[in-house]
Amino acid sequence: MSSNNYWKGLEELDQTQEFVSSNANEFSEGLPLEQVFSNEDSSRANRRDFLKYFGFGLGAVTLAACNKTPIKKAIPYVEKPDHVTPGVPLYYASSSISDYVGHPILVKVREGRPIKFEPNSDAKFFGCGLDGLAHSAILSLYDTTRIKGPIKQGKRKPIKWSEADKYIIDNLDKVAAKNKSIAIVTRNNTSLLLNQSITKFKAKYPNTSVIPYEAITSSGILRANEKSFGKAVIPTYHFDKAKLIVSFGADFLGTWLNAGKARSDYAQNRKPDGDMSRHYQFESLMTLSGANSDVRLPMRSNQTGLHLLKLYNILTKGSDSEGLELPGNHINKIAKELKDSRGKSVVLCGSNNIHDQIITNAINLELGNYDDIIDLENHYNGNSIDEKVFLEFVEDAKQEKYGAVIFVDSNPQYSFADFDNILNKIEFKVSNSIIDDETSRMCDIIAPNTHPLESWDIKQPYKGKYVFSQPTISPVFDGRNTSTSFAKWADENIDTKNKFSYDYEALKTLVSNEIGRDFNKLIEKGFFEKEALTASTPSFLANVNDSINNVKSRKKTSKELVLYQKLGVKDGSFANNPWAHEMPDPVTKVTWDNYLTVSKPDADELKLVDNNVALIEVKGQQIELPVIVQPGQVKGSFGIALGYGRKYAESVKNDMQNLGTNVYPLVGYANNTNSYVIDDEIKIISTGREYELARTQTHNSIEGRDIVREASLEEYRKDPKLRKVNKHHNLVTLWQEYDYSKGHHWAKVIDLNTCNGCSACVVSCSIENNVPIVGRDEVRRRREMHWLRIDRYYSFEALEDKDLKMSIVHGGDRSIKKGDQLSKEKVMETYSKEVGNFDYYQYVSTVHQPMMCQHCDNAPCETVCPVLATTHSSEGLNQMTYNRCIGTKYCANNCPYKVRRFNWFRYNENEKFDYHFSNDLGKMVINPDVTVRSRGVMEKCSMCVQKIQAAKLVAKREGRKLKTDEFTVACAQTCSSDSIVFGDLNDPNSKVSKLYKKYRAYHVIEELGTKPSIKYLTKIRNKKQTTNHS
Amino acid sequence: MNVPKTQIVLTTLFVLTSTFSHSNNNMSSFYSESTFLALIILSIVLIAISVLLYGIKRHLTVLNNEKNKQVAEPSLYERKFRPIIEAWNPTIATLIIAGAVMLFLGAFGYKFGMEEVGVQQGYAPTQPINFSHKIHAGQYEMDCKYCHSTVEKSKSASIPSLNTCMNCHKYVKAAEKYNGKTSPEIQKIYNAIGFDGDNMEYIEGYDQKPIEWIRIHNLPDLAYFNHSQHVVVGKVECQTCHGPIEEMEKVYQYSNLQMGWCIDCHRERGIDSENNDYYEEAHKNMLAEGKDYITVAENGGLECSKCHY
């Protein structure tokens, strides 16, 4: 339905005055010419002043240019390690840092410095690809706020490890002598190495208890599974086997449970040429899963239980005898479909309420979805923390039962309300934090851990699946792995002079006991999978009626506050990371801040618009946050992202110090589990102030061009050529044709159908290509530097769907015909006639489109460059030569895709941009094969030409042809859903040349005759049950 | 006015002496130190002050003469040059003089910019160890790749690490030249790696320090150069770019390393398309077109992002 009207945001839809005027201008800010030339104000510069400044400037520049040429040194190794070749990267298998429970990755190391993470493509089970946070986490190694060595608090005096050990052991002995307990507060720990050391520690101090703590828990699922099946575990979901996915508020593609695996598995089943799955998403906020669903239906989060109950009743009793009043008849229809695809479907529930989850379990059991799709036996070890244990610890600590506490990677001071009062009741506090975080600042001593990239480890993210870590850099600072520390504290005689040796030996024994294979081979591979356990369908032990009664007895409130996680920041434990913050949120496209998302009707009622600061009053707490009016959000639901408002060391001076607001104190507690949906009294008022959020979304407009194309599966099956959507143009060209059929012709195909907008490619590209971080203020000025952006378009396309419309309108006439331009006016006209005051904003559908340099064969940018700084290569690449560029920006103006970025500052030497680029430690992450651009030049996607050249060189040296799909580019490599495919068009066997010929493939704004090297595949939504089912 | 004059003279002397003493310094670079720059700035300031003082003095003299009604004798300038200048058309004269100056400066600036700025041809800094390529590569005919071992694998040829030196110099001490003592240059290797030459053993727990060689060939960061590409694929001899290295007692930069120099070679040299399967297709096309060889340029070797990315 290419006739859809797509829009990027509400201001474009409403064509607000501001939008129209700002859109008329090419640049966000006008040039201050009038000011300069006006004579009214004599204090402004005049001609004489100009000459003065000009003269002075010339003199100053001349003087500055008289810098002596620096003497460069070339320092070789004293003894070169055999395996290191300077200039050639080494890859080590290791485990992801941001994924605390373990995820196999490869670490690219140049001359002993890890510079990039890449997915371990052999580890298919764990999910292909890496997300944006996983990529950006490499910066945590080069963080200037890292603790340099053991620190005794008070005067914050750095001490030696021997002193630290003595101090800690003395104090622990004292505590043990007093018969008080010792607590070890860990995270969701899956490290066997650490567990082993803790066991040793416990042998010496028997009065020790391990308290697992996570800021965000999924204990509702754990407990429900315990009650239902007697197993308190998080199941492994196999989305690749599910033909029908019905999610009630579970953002499984975003942040719910193990989203990395979900994204990868889900995409395998979204190929329209095969058996494409269908995905219904009920939700309140607009999430990534909702944006990607086939049918997205509005549901307030506090009504999750009611929806599930209705579905359960229809499935078990044939009809909804309880008489629950929910709008529309979607659930009847979905129930029928679920029955049709028995054993091949999955019903998910995002609520952390045990009763909601028990009903979900009952539904899935009724549908026969265990154990093929929901696997309880080979369960996931992440999200497996029950906050009960921690709350008991808090109670005991209040009664001063604990004499000492050791924090292992955990940071409850940040995420647990009033934790300092509890800490004050414990005499001796130790932290192993590697950065100066909230909890470690309250501790008596910091015995810093080594960074995960500096240590050995074995983790078990799934039952029977192991992931190994190995040191990829010699320790940057004087840390010591916590497992060694615990062993040392348990047994002082352990030799820790070499900080690796204990862990290495312990790991070797552990591996031989646990797995019993060749150690070196396992480490090289990075992971190990034991044979999966088979299990029969579990028997149901819980009493569903209790849960049903609980759902029915809930009070009905009309407003709710939903606390959610953003994809770039998640729970906030790795929030000290500028890359993650500059990655625009896939839905709102906001960088750097958290905010209150408000539905359009609520915003109208509360008189709030984007960037207004709202005052939120919940549970007696007041919070002020800027507002985003979010299309698709349900009336009555308000959303705020967790994970913001971290407080760092004072040395952090940039935007990191001032990152949103911490809303963890608002997390509720109901039915013995944390509750992230708050439906107490919520008061929201406008403060009348403004705070400009740094949002990339409305930078540039699409001006109604045919950029995104989508169709329904029904249409696609009927006409695979999609003639209605894919209009091809026969164009006359003024350019001299060049024959690209010789040699290579590099190209990409991007499948809009599987791209879920997760933005991992954005971060991966930035790291590979040394793209600078510009900070909040520069993003506001539209100066973000990302070479690859993901455009997000909304449309009312969903409202065209007949079934949906029928269910909304209850039998109204079908005045919307197929192919009608579904403009806002049309929708308003039709629906207001049929249902009166109808909130059509809830029914937007979303398309994500990665957009980067299209490497046009007839590139408009190339013809306008006055200095030939951008030219075309014989391999079809649009080349950008920075040292030739004089910064006229003509090319950016002439680029129809708006993918060129002007470099405004010397981000690598500028103190104002105090991110990793401008300090010596952070510079270690720079890719030495790619130029660090200076100010005043244009830059853009180079199609990772450094990777192309490197792969070609290897082939040439070996005297062979390039193998088909031998290498790939940074964005394609990290994509968990394989949406971006890169390759040689002149190789008939390559994936890209096959996809290029697909009927779905189209060039964006083909009618301009630019002949891009990048094709997109039309998005196909599987909206309707196909005839052979019904 | 006597005191400032003395001061000026003294300062000038000081500056001059310091300049000369500076240039006598055995510096590892042929460039100046920052103190030298500071002294120059200081002397410029002092000269400016003295000019100013001279001007004030002259004005005072003129005023004094006016007051005392003394008619000053016309100066040399007023007698000889002024009449000639006054005869000129001021506009044309200014344009001619300014034009000539601009042309001269421009030509000088262009030549300087093209040939001098950042070009270090002939750069031969004194290295921390007086390593002689003449002895190693010339006299003993050692293969370049023995020390520069990564030249076929990596973008950098790499300077050998100390353990490579020690492969030979554990035994080779050139003691015959130094009355039975280890050569002082070889001793520098021992001092860095921690080797006791007399007892022929490594010192345990020695604080090893790498040799900080001075980099001679400095390509700008914006240019990507890969040794293995040229040595293995292009089969270029080391001496083609590095000059008669086997004759160099002290290594100097032989080529100018400017882009024009790269391009010239890329335009002329052919690629070995016959013996490399990578070029199979290109080789067939070449034969079809009846050519003897394909130059690097014809194979895309002049395209910007072959070297700049």
C-alpha cells in the first residue's frame, strides 16, 4: 500500500506552524548575516573591526602554523609475542559485557588493544548479532572514571593490594568474631568461577549468605512457573518455531528477558516467501515489538490480566462467560487462530504479576506450546533473580544482623530506594566496582575487579550452555578479578602476584570437571553447548481460579504509569557510556534523556506538547520530566524509562553527569513482586517550562516521497511482483553510462520486513568508522554524526485493515476503500462519522528504515563538488576524500537521501566534547585503519571500504579470487535479523545478487535516476489469516 | 637613553649567543626547541620597543627644533628619494609594488607549500643506536625480511623487537674493535633488554625498556599504505622506495613520499595479473584487448578510496 501517507512525527502530521517554517529551511539555524551587517547597533563589528580581526587572525594563524614538526617515535616490542603482527587484528572469543549472564562474542584486538566487538557467528543458539549496548560496552574498558586500584575510603587513599587484603580479612574476622553475618550482594551471577570462590569463602566464613540483586526483576514469571510446574525458572522461548505470536505487553524484541535471542529467532520466521509467522501485540506504550507487529492493538498495561482472562475463558469454555467488557472483538478472533495453530504458537505476558503469568502458563499449556516452543528444561539463567531474598536481607540489615557486606558488580544504592539507611547499619562494606559508582562511594574499601575483558571466566547463560571469557588486554589498571579476591580472602596463602594465574588454574580444573574437553579448543571457540535435555509436557500444579479471582478483584483505575527500559540504556548498569546514549531510541528517536511519554488525547487534555516539562506526582513523590507525545500510545497510559539519573564521579563533566531522572524510587511492590505498572493516584500537570529533548526524528522531512513501501502478505501472495506498490520508472539519463560489470560492484540489500529498528547497526558503524559522539546540544542543532540512521515512519495504514476496522466500528459501513489515501483528514472524517470521538492515534503502524549513503551510480553529490572531493570508484563506491574536502556542503544539499554529515568540530581534541574521543585512554578504542576526521569536512558511509580493501588484499596475497560472501560490513555483520546483506553484485552466487533480483527489491526515490547501489525489500505484514486456515 | 641602548645590545648578544650555542647542540632533530622560540619573540618585542623609543626621541627632537626655531637640514631621503617618488602616479606605483610583492610572496609560498611543508625528504635523524644498514644489509647481505619480518603480512614492515637483535648479538659483540670490550652500541641493546654480556646471561627481574627509535618515514594519517600489498602483490623491491638502503650508514628518507610520487608509480607500473588468480578476469580482459600489461592505475589504483578512508 504505497498510497499510505507516512509521517515522521505528530508535528509533521498536524503540519504545525513551527514544523512548516522549520522545514522550509535547509538548515536548522539561519546564518546571522543580518546581525553582522546591520548598522543600527554600533557596538557590533564594523568594517574596521573586521579588518582588525582579520589582520590579527592572519597573524595568529601564521604564528600557530610555525609549530615545529613533531618528532615521531617508533617503539618496537622488547620481546614480540609470536602471534602478534603489528597492523593485523587478532580475534579472541569472549563473552559480552553488557549481557551480564554471558553471550558469546568475538573481540577484535589491534596491537593488544580491544577495539571492537563482533558477533560470534558460530553461536547460533545464543542468537546472531549484538545489540547497540553490547557494542558500546567496549568503552567501559577505556573509561576514565575507572578505579585505578584498591582504595580505602575516607580520604580515598590508594593502597596496595596486600594492605587491602589485610584490612578486609581483619575486618571480616572481627565481624565473624561478633557472630554477625556477612552478605555478598551479587548480580544475576552465572559465573561458575565466581561461585567456586564464594564457596571457598563460605568455608572460612560459614555465616555468609549470597544475596542476588538486580535492579529490574522478572520474578512474576519465576514464581508463576514454580507454582504452575514446580520449576522456578525463566523458560527459553523458541520464536523461530512459533507461527503465531500473541504478546500482551511483552516487549520481547526490545528489552523483555533475552531479547537478543528473540530478535534473531523471530526474524528467521518473518520471510514472506516461506511460512511467515503472524504477530499480534497488545500494549500500552509504543514498544519495538509493537512497532514490528503485524497487528498492534491498544491495551492499558493494568488490563493485561483482564485480556488474558478473556482469552483463557474463550479458549477453555468456548466463550467469555465472565462478561468482561473489553472493546472490540480481537480476542475472539485471536483465540480462534490460536486454536488453529495449536502447538505452534506462543502467548507472552509482559506483566510482572504472578497471577497474570499463571493464566498465561495455563493458556500456553492449553495450546500445547510446551516444550517445543516454551522450553522449561533447557532454561535461561538470566532474569532469574527473586527480589524476595534481597528484601529479607534489607529487613535483617535493618535489625543489624549483618556485620559486613561485599558488593559484587551490584549497585543497589542507585536503584533501591533509601538504601543508604540500610548501608549505615552495616559496619564494614566492601565493593568490587570497577567504576566510581553510587554504592562503591558508600563503602569502606573498594577492591576493584578487573574488567571482564581483562579476566578469565566461565558463565552459564542457559542450562548446559557455557560461555568463556579470556583476557584480551593486559590490565589497564591495578584491578584483581573478584574470584581471585574471594579465594585470597578465604585463604591468605594463595599467590596473587600474577593476577591471572589463580583464575587460569581454577578455570582449567573447573572446565575439565564440568565439560571435560580440550581446554584450549574450548577457549578458542568461546562457548560450549551440552546436548539439550528433552522433556515431556509439564503437568499443571497451580490453581488458576485463585489467579482469576485476583484479576477480577483488581481495582479499575483509568490512569497508569508504566516504567519501561530503553534499548540503549536498559537497567542503567552500563549507563556510563556516551555511545549508548547517543544511539537514538528506536521509537521516539530521542537521545541522551529520559522523558514522559504521553498519548495524544492525554496530551491534548493536559495541554502538553513535546518538550514541555511536566510535573508527575506519584505516591507522594514529585518528578519533573520533559514530555514526548507518542503516537500509538494508549489513552491513560504514561511511560517513563528506568536506568537514568546515575550519579558519577565529579570528574565527569560532560552530558554524562546530567542524564535524565532516576525513577527507580517509583517502582511499586505488589503480590510480593516488583511492579513496573503503577496505577495509584497519578497527577500530571504542566509546569509551563520547556526542556528541549535532543531528538533526531524530525531532522529532514520526506516530503511525501515514495520512500518506504509496504504490502500485506495477502497481496504479496496474490501478486509477488507487487505491481501496485513497486512502481518502476524508465528514465533517460544525462550521465555517461559506466560499465560496472567488470571487477567488483559492491552493494547492499536491506530487508524492511525483518529490520526491527533495534539500532545495533548504528553503534556498530560508529565504532568501526570512528564516528564521533557529539553530545546532547549538538544533536539539538541537528549535527549528529551517525553515518547510518534508522528512519522511523508512522502511518494510519493499520486503520485500513478491514477486520480491525470492523472490530473498532462494530459493523459500520466500509467507506474506506482499498488504496484510499489515508490522510489524517480522511481517517478523522470516516471514523468520526462511524464511532464519534475516536482515538485513531492509537492505531498507527510503524516502519523502520535504515538509511545510509546509497552509493548511487549517478550520484548527485559528485556532480556538485567544486573540488572533486567526492568521486566514484570503478567498484561502485561513492568515495569521500576528506583531505580534499573544503566543506562547501554542496554535496549534502544535493543529496536526496540526506545521508552526508558535516564535521563541525575537532571532536578528538576538543575539551567541550569530553567523551572518549578527547582523552588518551578513550582514544585507544579508535580504529587505526580509518582516518579520524578533522573539522570542516563532509563525511558519510564509505561502505566500510577499509574492510573491502583488507579482504581484497588477503585474497591477492594468497593469489586467489575473493570467495563469495567472504566478508561483510559492520552494519550487516551485527544485524541479528540478517536484514542488511552486503556483497558483490558481479558475483552471481552472492546473497546480495540473488536478493537484488527479488520482486520486492526497490531503490529509494528511484525516479530521480540516481541508480543507488542499495536496494530495499518491501515490508510485508501478515495481517490476515490466509484462506487455507479459515 | 644610554641605559636602554645597553640593554638592547646585551639582549641581542644574549639572543645571538644562545642561538649559536643552540645550533651547536647535538639535537636529535633539526628543528628548534621552544625556549629558542620564546627568545625570538622576546627579541622581537625588545626591537619593537627600541623602534618606538627611537620614534619618540625623533619627535622630541623635532619638537625641540621647532621650539628653538632651528631649521633642520633635509635628510638624505628628502633630498634624493622623495622627488622621484613624488613624480610617480601613486595609484599605479602602489599597484605595481604591491603586485610585485604579492607575486614574489605567492610564488615563494606556493613552492614552499608544495615542496617543503610536511615533506621530509632527506630526513636523517640521529637514532638512539647508531645502527648501520651498510654493515647489516650491505656488508653481511642480510635479508631485509629477517628483521622487518612483518613486511609480507602487514601494513607496517615493523621495526624488529630486541629479541630479534639478540638472536645474533648475544654472541656478536664487535669486541675486536673495542679492545675486547662489547661495542658501546651493542651494549645499548644489552642495557635495554637486561643482558649481562660478560657472563652471557639475562638478568632476572630486569626492568626492560624498549628502544625508542625515531620514525623517519611519516605518512600523514589520512593516507593508508600497506607494505604487504606492495611487496607481496606488487613485487616491489624495498630499494625502489627506500633507496640504496644497503649503502646507508645512517638511514635517510630517500623518496619525498608525496602523493604525486605515489601516483607516478601507479601510472607506470604493471600488475602481475598473469600469476595471481585474483586478477584472472582482469587478465582475460587484458588479453582480449590485446594489451601487454595492465597498469595499477587501469586497475583502479588512482581511485581516492584505495588509499584514503
